[in-house]
Amino acid sequence: MLRVENICKTFFAGTINEKKALQGLSLHLKPGDFVTVIGGNGAGKSTLMNSIAGVFPIDSGKIIIDGNDITKTPEHKRAKYIGRVFQDPMMGTAAGMMIEENLAIAARRGKTPGLKWGLDSDNQTWFSELLQELDLGLENRMTAKVGLLSGGQRQALTLLMALDPKTAAKVLALTERIVNRDHLTTLMITHNMRDALRCGNRLIMLHNGRVIIDVEGEEKSRLTIPDLLKMFEQASGDMLDSDRLLLS
């Protein structure tokens, strides 16, 4: 499904601020894998996701989705393969457009643009059913501008737009339900070790731009937070000093 092969990315190369964010990172996701990604600050989590999404070009390596080499494909053309939910609820939606218009744009991801959004009665019924799953009352506000929604409502809407299917726990539960129902291949960055261990069938930990832990199935299900911290120290030779990881 997704192959990341030996990718490297350095920011500000040759300057005093040089940062090697990804150093020969390789990763293979099978169809239906739900992978949680954790690591300390500067481990390469966001750079990995942004590289896959095409936010910026990688220096070397390959990124392949469903057998298609998208390494040099621009970000907007990768949208036919990738849906994203952003940590920042202000990203991923068009604030000046209505809820139903945002959903219509998402529904046409990867298709040739037309002159209308396609807001026919069938689509409106479908959008209403999707919004009802959120249990936030948004199905009764489909003509409201997205910029008027709360941060949590907007993030939940972004989830529906990304996956085409009030609280962080509700969004996470809905994510799991849609991912499992539709057999979606998923990468989720989290700073919460409990969520990383509880969610998905696989966990990877990054450190200095490399994958240093990759566990799945029963091995993952048996892990505890102390186990994970010990594995990190053994694999990296360092103490995990991220307070967000330890205390979340």
C-alpha cells in the first residue's frame, strides 16, 4: 500500500541551522494497517507525514502508494491517494465556505474539477448522515460557514473530509470506527503513549529521523508504557526526555 524507501530530508543544509530531519527512513504499510507514530521532539514525525503528503520535496529516496511512485508528484495531485486530519483545527477546511460545500470539495478529491459543487439532494442526504455520526448537531447546520464552528467541531469535520466516511476521545473513537469499517490504511501521530498503545494494530517510534521501534499485533497489545520506555532506551541509547510523551 505505502512504501517509504530510504528517504532523507535536511533543512537549511550547509548552514549553522542545518537539521537532518530524516536519515534513510524506510517504512512499509500493508493495506489496512493502522499505525500510530510516536517519538520525542525533533524525531521526524511531522517531517515524515509532510514528506508523504508532498508538502515539501525529499532530498533522496522514494515514496510509493499502491504501486505508484509519487516521489515527485506535487501535493495537490497526491490528494487522490491521501486524506489528512490536522492537529490544528483551523487547517484542512475552508473557513469562508459552508459545511456542505467543504464536504462536497472533499467528495470530489482526485476528480476533474467542474463548474459546480454537486450539491444535489443525494449528496446532501449523504453529508447529513456522515455528520450525524459526529453527534455534534452539525447535520442541522449544513449551510453554516465553517469559520463559525468551534475548534473541536471543525476538527471533527476535517476528520470526515479526510476519511470520506466535542472531544478528542470522540474523534479518536470515530477514527477507529471508520478506519476499521472501511479497511483504511492509516498513519496517526500522537504524543500520548496510552493512545499509541491502545489504537491501531501497529506502533512505530522515531528517533533522529529513523524508525527505531516497529511492533505490531500481539506483541504491541502486550506492551505497557514502561516496556515502551525501556525499548526506546535500548534501541537509542538515550533517555526519552519528552515531557509530553511521559505525562500525556
